[in-house]
Amino acid sequence: MAGTREALLIATGRYDNPVLNVLRSPTRDSEGLGAVLGDPEIGDFRVEQVNDAYAHEIAQALERFFRNRRSDDLLLLHLSCHGIKDDNGRLFFAARNTDKDLPASTAISAEFLRELMKECRARTIVLLLDCCYSGAFMAGAKGDDSIHVRDELAGHGRAVITATNRTEYAWEGNRLDTLTPQPSRFTGALIDGLRTGAADRDDDGWVTVNELYDYVCDSLSKGERRQTPRLWMDLEFRVAIARVPGRKGSSSSPQRDSPPGSESPPEESSAPRRVVSAPHAPASPSDSPRRPSATLPRNTPPRPKEGIRRRVSRQVYGPRGPRGLDAVVRLEISLNETLSGVVKPVRIASAGYCPVCDGTGARSGTMAQKCLTCSGSGHTITWTSCADCRGFGIVASHPCLECGGEGRLRSHRMLMVTVPPGARDGVRLRLNGEGEVGPFGGPPGDVNVEVTIRSHPQFTLTGDDLHCTVQIPRRLAVRGGVVEVDTLDGIKKMRVPAGIHSGQVFRLKGLGIPQMNASGRGHLYVRLEIGI
């Protein structure tokens, strides 16, 4: 029996404690995302919503959601609320009755959620966090101090997508002077990418976790208030979040278009979405009919082989396999390297075409054929992967001895990556066609290089602006004069007026970081501290 597709959406916008600002977006986020995920033509999830509930009701909903699961279930959890921390730096998700001074008893701890996911038997869990963890609360923003979501919630079998990096706000929209409900920018992008199908980057009719993250990143990088979502993923499967209605191949396997005569899985009537608001408790997920899970086995060749293979042009005879998976690698650069850009090597573990069979997976003189068991769809009628073709839809009756009949071999390669001036922490650079190749001559995926900026001992970066602190003698503060300031462009002289106070900030125009893909630079803000 195939696994189920289950989604739990927890939204908290109303708070009894006036210290926590009212949020406009959570309820609208939950409604909009629930409609898309619950649509049998798109997400085909059984959706349960918990809106403006108390901490113990949310805890019960979470415990019911993760208990008694099967290994092949696909679970999706969306949280839209305030994120807070206690005095020891532990992360909590705010509920309606949350008291910031008593988070352990009035909020949901990340530790509690982590233990539930750890004990859950489902091997595929997608966690979407529309919370912000930086700075004090301000109008239109959600959040508190910076945290490390990866350490708190990431793990094997999970994909965690957050709305921002740890230095940004999660904006609820462009209108910050009204309480009119509207989706947040992050969840709004999720809804748009799934509903319109725009997140389907490889045009195969399915939206995977990687594709959805890339679409949200591109959407939130535009506009005046930019956000930088983050992704941590360690999944055993290529997970399809939604299908694209009406697009060729979307009614079959997430890996490929449906071949002529292939049998599609039967349509089930959509289970009604459950909306739970305080003080009612959510129902058990076992009360609803099970829906098959759209997950695919990870493509792992049976015979790994080290070494660098050069990609060659080839002619593929017979059916062609699916596209290879995209890869994500991280590249760390220094703050100085963001000033003028840099070219750096990155090492990737990938899969290249087998040089013996030229990517076909079949021995010389033979060719791979469409799988007769699944009619080339790669799945059975219950959406489980076909055992004969391992979900590829293609089999080789006489497999190549070098690659084991898959048409590709594992290798390590070095790629040279050009990082443009002004690159920010979390920016992704796409290298088209540099990822692993698909089985049976399938086209290669892409490599996404995520840039991280190494911390600087003197400067901190906020947007395009740099900030630093310079200590000056009291005599200079009283009489005024000139002080030398160390900048990324070298030593610069700055005039200090007489009678300044400790903590005053002065601006050096144009000495910040270049604006990425635009002209101009930010500024350097110098905070003066008066010494002896």
C-alpha cells in the first residue's frame, strides 16, 4: 500500500500578550497554501489547518501529525508565526498564549518539534518556516534574534526551507501601515509557484523541493525589501510537492512525460481540508483515507567509480532517460572578495556519461527499451516505483558491464565559479548543465552554487553598507581633527568635528559593497568610541 501525502499548516497571528505584535499574514497564508496543497490537481495533500491556537493545542496537533506514520508517507509542515528565543538561545515558535518570559510552558520549542520528527517513521518530511529571527519586533516584520535553524531542525530525511537568512526580516507585504490580511512574501511566493506551475523549472510537469526553493529565492530577491530564503535538505527521495495541471507528463511520474498508452494512477476524490482554531483540538490523521505519495527513489548507480570523465557528444538510440538531479554546493568567500568579484574552484561529486556505452546503459550492438511492466511510466498504479526499471521507465536487456546498465558513472570534478562583485550571503549562482547526467542518456541537471560570506574581524555587512567601530583619544573628540579609518579600499582620512560624543556615527559615502548587477556602492558607517 502506497504512502500518504499529509500537510499540517499552523498559523498564529493573534496573541494575548501585547508584547507580541499582531501579524496580518498567518491566517491568509494558511488558507491560500492549504487551498493549493489540497487541490487534487495540484498538491493532492490531505490538509489540516490549526489557526490562532494555544500552545498545548498546537503541541497536540503536532504529536498527532507525526505519530503512527509509515516509512513511505510524505509529510509537509508549514509554520507561520513569531519566532522567539529564551535566555539560553533556544528557539521557540509562538502560540496565541505565549509569554516571552515563560516560553517553555507557553510556546512550542524547536527541540520538541525536532524530537517528534526524529521519532517519526516517515522518511520524507518537508518543513516550511515563515518566521523571522532577527532584530527587535518592528511594524510589518516577524522575528527575534538570530538562530541556527540547521542545528535546531535539519536532519536526515528532511528538507527545511526558511523565509529568510538570520540577518533579515520576514516581511508580511508592502503595506506596513494597515492590518489588512494579505499573504507574506515568502508564503505568497510558495502559493504562486505551485498554483501557476511557474516553479516547474525543468518543465517536466512536477514541482520538486529544489525547484520550489529556487523559485521562491528568485521571487524574494526582487523588490525593495529583499529576503534570502535558506534550504537544508537531506532526503532519500526526489520529492514532488505538486503537479502542474494540464501540462504534459504531470499526470504520470515526476521524472518524465507519460508515454503513449501508459496507465495513470486513478483519481481520488479530494478529502476535505480540516481547519482547526482555538479552542478545538485537531483530529487524528488516521481518520481520513490514505493518498499515495509522489516521491521517487534516489538515483544511485550500482557501481560507483572515481575519476574525472570528459563530457563527449553522442548519439543516443532508443528511449532517453530522465533529466539528472540538480546539485547544491556552497562556496565561501571573504568580504574583500565581494568588492571586485572573484573566480574560485569548487569540487562536486557528480555522475557523468559512461564512456563504454556512451550513456545508453546497454552493451554494444544492443539498446535500452521501454519497460513493459510499467509501460515506460516508471511507477505502478499505486505510484510506487516500478521494481523492474527502478523508476526510470527504461530497461536494458543486456546492460553495460561498466556502469551496471544505468549509463552513467560517479566522478568528482572541479568547476571554476565566477562570483560577481557585490554577491551577498545566500546568493545562488546557477551553472546550467553542470550537474549529474540522467540515467540512460538523460540530460544533465544544474549545479547551484550558494555563496556564503566569511565573517570579518572589523566590518559587519548590512545590505550594501558596511559598519565598523573606531576608537579615538578624548583630546581629538574635544578639539576635533582628522582620524585615519581602515576601509576595504585602504586607509582613508575622516574629519572629526570638535565636541563629539562617544557612539556618534559618521558616513563615508561610496565605501561600502557594490550593488549586485547594478551600478553604485553602499556606504561605510563609522561609529566613534572615545578612549582615554
